[in-house]
Amino acid sequence: MALHKVTASETERQRDFCRKVRELDTSYGLNSPRGSSYFIMTFGCQQNENDSERMSGLLQEMGYFEASGYEDADLIFLNTCSVRENADDRLFGHLGMMKNLKRDKPQLLVGICGCMMTQDVHVDKIKKSYPFVDMLFGPQDIYRLPEILWHRLTDSRRVYEIGSDDTLAEDIPIQRARKHRALVSIMFGCNNFCTYCIVPYTRGRERSREFDQVIRELKQLAIEGYKEVMLLGQNVNSYGQDLRKTRPDHPDFADLMEAAAQIPELRRIRFMTSHPKDISDKLIDVIGRYTNIEPHLHLPIQSGSNSILQKMNRHYTREQYLEIIRKAREARPGITFSTDLIVGFPGETEQDFEDTLDLMRQVRFSSAFTFIYSKRTGTPAAELDDQIDAAVIKERFKRLLDLQNEHSLASNLEIEGQLVEVLLEGRSDGDPEILSGRTADSRLVNLRVHDLSMIPERLLGDDGLLDGSRLEGSMAQVRITKAKTFSLEGELEQLET
């Protein structure tokens, strides 16, 4: 794919389409006096979430408002992911619901975008089996959403716009989904070509945003009151490598992190995902020197076996990985680690799997995203002959989960009884009388408020009870009362106002 930097004139062209859509008589499907509404269902990673926020910003620029769900929307987008097979299955399950909705409400428009739309096999299937879908476009085409929607609104034909270039677009309006955290994509694409991964084929090659543009966005977020930002990329550690090919003095990821950490209003700076091969001593030093950089590192290992790592094309060894862990703990005492682990990669022997368990025992991850190997069409690993028997994978996966759950509980037990700072995310999904939030090292905390007088009246609901939306983004001092495997329980001791 060729790199295409969206020009100012192209950006203005899309703004013009925004104006055209806004001026249309869109009474084709209004079910609200507020006007036409949209709903976006997002599958996959935080990068997809950020893409959906940009789509939301564009749609609101075009005069749409966000609906509460499928049933209330005049326009629905499914933002897809191709990393795991279950994400594919979920999409087609939702399309079944879309078919029924469109039968009952023919004026409804349905669009599908995201990573799956860069793969011909999925595009062909949707064109053939789901003719009610009105729009298809890839992640590289999001900046052209106003033009795509305009053509569909003014023409009865479906719109298929799957661009072939790696795009880099700035100045796209954004409607952020959360008050407590802002997602900031600093780069797009991936050059690693791990043999199991489809991302380089769906997201394209690595392309970094300009340093000044990222810092300008971060400073604006600080002005707007965001306390936490998450810097995103398929491999954030390689930020700037593409730009340094022609400008050797362009800042690297460690430079970007240090500059971000010097924005005093940003209380927490997170980042993901990191690739072990690109973790530098310089970056570890920065993480160690700035307390507003999270004391947590998500560092996918995938396997603890050097043989499997080589087959995966990961470009590091278990020994190098463990050395990174040692250096990080030395630079930032108390830092926690999470990881990604794949069970059942083709050719994985019992010894290979035992090497993974051994590495887990050495590192003792606080949490892990664990996956059964998922064959992805178009990747080299999908062509390997030595696929692992499903029963063997299932048994290994259980052993891995049991060990990780043991480590997660032990990690949480270490802070039982401590007073910790929690950034509130709102009310708990499971209990409206409980607030939820995260510690600086990304542990989930559910906390009770025994005395509502501790909370300013302006942050309570009109009924005088807890209001998650008003409390989201507040900092709280919480005493941890109970450690569980996947979360912590606590009591509010002080709320920062």
C-alpha cells in the first residue's frame, strides 16, 4: 500500500460534504424530534474505539445525534475487527439482527467499516449474502465518511469504498466516548508481520503522526480537563521510526512520552500496545522518572518458548523479555505487568507450553489476555501443517488460566488494606450503589460510599443519590478492603474536588 497524507483541500472537501448532508431533508427515517440519529457498535481494540469516536465526531458534524441503541437509530455502523475469529462471528450475528430491523424499518441505513472490510473474503460474503447493507469502507477511509454517506443518501445504490492506500488524516472532529480517559492514536499500521497476525494486512504499514500534532492534541485535552490519556498504536514503541528515515532527528516514542509527562494536568499517561523488540533502555528510563506515567506495562509475550517465538516471527527471545522485566522493575519499583498469551500455536509441544508456564512463574503477571490460537486466512501460520489437536489445546488453556488466576489474585492481595488513588469511571454495571474505577496501575476497583456527605451535592444526582456520569473523571482515595482475582473492593475515604 502507498502512503497517502490527506491534504488540507481534501479535508475541506469532506467538510463541504458535512455541510451538504446537514442541509439535506433527512426526514426519511426520523423517529425523534431531535433529528436523525446514529448508533455505532465497535468490535476489537482501543484503536477501533478511537476510530469510532472519530466517526461519531463526523456524524455529529453532519447533524446526527447519538442514539441509545440499535432500535432507536436511523443510521447504524458496525466497526469490525479481524484479529480473532470470534469477532468475525459476532459481526455476522449482529448482521442477522440488522436484517430484522431493516425489514421492520426499511428506511434504516446500515454501514460496515473497520478491519474486516479490507479483506476480500468478508467483503464478497457481505455483498452476496447481506444485500441490505448500504455502505462498506475500511479504516483508511473513515475520513471520507461524509462523502460516502452523502452518496448513499442521494442515490439508491449501495456504496462500496475500500481504499487501497495507507492514509494519515488529521483534523477529523472527534466525539470522545468517556470523560475520564481520552484515546489518542499516535501511529497506525504495523510492520512486524507476526505469522499469526492479520493486522499488517488490514491496517497497512506503520505511519506515525507528527510529534507537534500529538503534543498539541494532548495539551488541548489537558485544557478540556482530561486527567488520563492513552496513547495508541499497533506498536507504540516504534513511533517515529518511519519519519526518522528522512528526518533522523525526529523524536522517538521515549521523547514523546517524556514530553507528554511534562504536561502537568495529565495525571495518568497510559500506552498500548508495546512490542518487546522495540522497548529501549531510554523508554524504561523515562517510565522510571515520571510518576504520571502509569506504573504498569502491557508487554505481550505470546509464548515463553524460544522455538515458538521464532515461528511467530517475534524477533526476541524469552531471555531478552525477562531482561526487559528486570530493568523495568529496577527503574520503577512496584511496576506491574500484563501480557498477551497464545495457547496452541502450530507446532507447540508440551515442552514449549511448559516454557510459557515457567516464564509466567518468573514474571508473575498481574493480568493477562489469554487466547486459543485462531487461524486467520491470509497469514503464514494458517498454512502450517502441524496444527494442534483441540483437546490438547483445551487442557493446556485450562492450566494456563489456573496459573494466571493464581498470580492475579496474589498480585491483588498485595495491596489489600492499602489506601490507593482511583480514577472513577462511573457506577458499576452490576450494582448502581457501587462506583467503579481504576488504580494507577490499571486494577479495577469497585467501591462503596457509606457516607454521601463525602460527595459534593453538585456531583450527586437530582435524587440525591450516586450519579455515575457526574462522578466520572473524579479522583478518589480508596481503602482496599478485599482482593479478588479480577478486581478489588474498597471504601471511599476522600474525593478530590
